[in-house]
Amino acid sequence: MISVDGVTVETVELHSLKEKREINLGGEYNIKIVAENGGIRFEHSDCKDKLCINAGSLKKGGDVAVCLPAKTVITVTGSDVD
């Protein structure tokens, strides 16, 4: 689940992905998220510290990555994708 400022903007079924999916949220920080190989990650953000990108690929239920300046959160829900 991808949310911006507390509002869900996209839901991706990781277990059923057949090919790479790019999600461009744009906005002030030009957020780009990529889902592939059973995982989802921040690929690009114009934020200063890049902690969201350094979080890497999220694959297990409960994994979370956040871009605080962009108020964008990726949360993996459900059972593990492995």
C-alpha cells in the first residue's frame, strides 16, 4: 500500500506481479516507486537525505519505508511474499 499524507493512493499486489511496475507520484519531491521481483521500493526522490531510497526493497508483511518530506509511506501488508 502506498499512501501520501495519510491517504492511500495505490495498492500493489506483490504476489501477482508478472513484470516491473513503475509508479510515478510526482509532486514536490518527484517520487518514483518501483515494484518488481516480489518487492517494492522507492527508486527516486528529490528529498535531501535519501533515507527512503536507502531502505531498499520491501518484501515481508510489516515492512515499511517512509519519505518524510514527501509524506509518502510504503507499507507491505499481509503475509510474507517470499
